[in-house]
Amino acid sequence: MSRKAIVPLLLAVSMAMGLVLGFGLSGGEESNRRPEWEKINQILQYVEQDYVDTISRAKLEDEAISYLLQRLDPHSFYIKEDKLGSINESLNGGFDGIGIQFNFQTDTVYVIKAIPGGPAEAAGLKAGDRLLKANGEVIAGVGKSNEDVMALLKGESGTEVSVTVLRNGAEMSFDVVRGTIALSSVDAAYMLNDTTIYLKLDRFAKNTFDEFNEAIAPFLTQNPTSIVLDLRGNGGGFLDAAVSIADEFLKADLVITYTEGKSRPRTEYMSTSTGSLENLDLSIIVDGYSASASEILAGAMQDHGRAVVYGKRSYGKGLVQEQNEWADGSATRLTVARYYTPVGRSIQRSYDGFSEDLDSLETEKRGGIVPDIEVDRDTAGITWLYAELVHRGWINEFVYEFRDAHLLEDELTFQGFEAEVSDSSILVGMREFLGAKAFAINESEWSRSQAKMSVRLRALLARSLFTDLEYYMITNRADPAVQRIIEAKKNRDV
């Protein structure tokens, strides 16, 4: 049978998780003639004609379909035509726009990063710029949302938008020609030490397998003996991408995963003889936000004894969904099967008491991939003081101010940054920043939080000045899971 492309469902919840799904098209003429469907059609006509207020038939249909799918399970859902493109963007590996990442701080929109090689970077926008206007329309202000900002900045490739920013107290304008922005799945890839590659994978998109190979290729010439694949926060994506990466680590003719459902016969995904990383030791890190395709990859490596899995139990999302796109541009995603690990484990968590709270279900109902070695997050430094600074947005605000005041040299390298920005200097700066806001510092909590705070501040500064790579190079030095893997490797080599 032909294999359908399989991708995840990105739930509209606070955590961006993915389920696996397949694309297809279905006709509906036969079902429309069934009496029970005619009854629904008659009710919709009745409401449209006789309801006390004017109501749109199209709106009625959309809401009825949406409610129907939501009642089936937490992951089947309806996509209106105006939302389908944006929902698929991250999986398609790109979008049309100016190419920036931004966030809100109070009523101000800050550029977090101008995507390398994108139109915004080419035009001169930089991390730390405050967005003021787009084509003369005010971007910042109370009541503005992410959607409002994106509506002004995104547009067809080749069109132009004039962007006004505030930089170092002065307004500057840039004419940016929108383009197609490639979204990389690889956040970071570098040598943790002389023998170990670290790779942080954000999602499984159409181009992920190629990006994975391109990212590790430079390091394979250094004769590494192991690789750390960090899947924390990876909500899933295209199954084919996960299968292809798994294949690189496995010998031929091994089951990577299989899918099966009431109306979908068992379909197996097998390894081939093309694996180029079979001789590298593999460690995988997962957490409660690793889902779908991430769990397929981790589960396959675990079942075949090919990797040691570290971290926390993964989310538990193992449903296959089929996407049907309709003539009006809308789509439905319907659960049609489950996927299983090579030994037959179903990763899907129970629907009972389904919640966004990852700790809300009993262990036996959780599903997911259980790590071989459990490693807790480092919560020792998370005091009320630390949480309050994050909640108020002062961590990010300080980073932008410190950057503007001290670190705007065009020729600054990461090595220079490391030498210039010490733990002590950044913490002194943070205390001065809080003093200017008349914020009373609890010295006991400050003492407990300062190590964690300095790592976060330096990492965010590095990201604003350089890329995600430098961010992870800093955070991994204090990351419990990464350090546990390094220590385990040392002990094995003794």
C-alpha cells in the first residue's frame, strides 16, 4: 500500500504538542443522502430561517463540525479556511514575511532575533530593536496581540513594508522586502567535548532530515564517538522525518514504528541499510513536552537498545490523524489509528481527565516514553524572587537594556562576549536594574537564585547578540541532563 505523508496535530493549548496524522481527501456525496445527515441539514436550515436573529449558515456549519470533532477525542478538530495556512507553516518549513522573532514586554514589541539570511537582517533590523510602526500603523501599545503584529508584518513574498524601530533612543526606519523565510528544525549543533556531538531538534518538519545531516556533517570529520539528541520541547512533526533519522542509527530490516486502526491495516516503517551513524553511541533527552514523532524516535531507539534515554517521561501522544481538505479551503483532522513502538507499546496517554497539566494523571494512565535514566529539572534556584522577575518580564527587559548599554560592538565575537560578561558583572547589573525600579530584594532568595539567574541572563544575552547555538552552549554547562550524560560517558571511558 502507498505510504501517506504523516504529520502531527498541533494542539491549540499552552504547550505546542503534535500528533501524527496522514493527509487524504474524502468525498461526501454518499453520506449526504443518509437520513441522519438529512436531519442535521434540515435542523440547520430551520435555525437559519426561523431563529429570532439573523445568523450565518456558514457559521452554523463551522461550529457544528467543530463541536462534533471535539467530542470524539482531544485531538480531532476542524480547521477553518483562514487558519489552515498558518497552522501548517511550521511543518512546511517556511512562511512569507520579514523574518523576525519578537515578543511583547508590557506594551512594547521587542525583536528577539532577525532570522539569519532573512529580509529583516538584510535590511538592518537587529535583536533588541523596539518595533514602533509598520507602514505608518502603530504596532506597539496596550491591547495589541501577536496576531495584530503578524498581520502587519507578514505578507506575500516580494511585497514591501516600511518598519520603524527605536534603537538606542533614536527612531530608525527600514524598507523591508518580504521573502520566504526558512524555519530551521535544528536549534543548535556543536561539539560538547572532543568526542560528543550535541544536537537540539525543535520539530520534525519537511526538511528536518536534510537539516539534521547538514548540521552534523562538519563534526563527523572530527571522529566523534557519541551524539546527544535533545528532543525536549519537541512536539512532533512529520513521521517520515523521525523515521529517516531513526534509520541513520539502526541496522537494516528493523521495525521503527507501526500504525494500526479499526479501518487502517497495520503499516510498518522499517530501517534500511543506509544508516551512517550506526557506530555512534546515542543519548536522547526527552521531557513532558516531547511528543508524537519525538516519542516514535525515542521509543524505537529504546526498544532496539540503541540509545539511553534521559530526562522525564514524555507527553504520551500516539494517535495517527488523517487530514481531509475540503473544497472551501477548510480541513478536518480525524484520529484514524494509533502508532506503536517496535515491541508494541502504545505511547498514547489516557483520555480520562485529559488536561494541560502534565502531572494531573495517574502514572499508569500517562503513556509516553519512560526514560532509562530519570533526570529532574534543576529547580533549586527557582525562588519566589526568580519567579516574580520572570512574571513581570524584567528578566527580558534587563537583557535588552544591558545589551544596548554595554554590548553593541559590531565586531563582538562569542569568545569576546564570554570574556566580557562574567557572572558577577551581569548580577551586579541586574541588582542595579532592580534598584532603579525600587524593587526590594530578598537577600536569602537572591543568594539561592543567583547561579540560575546568571546562566539565564547570559544565555539570553548571547541569543540576542548571536544565535540559538550560543544560547545552548551556555545553558548546557548547567543543564542536569546534559551534564549527567557527559559524566556517564567519562565513567564508561575510564
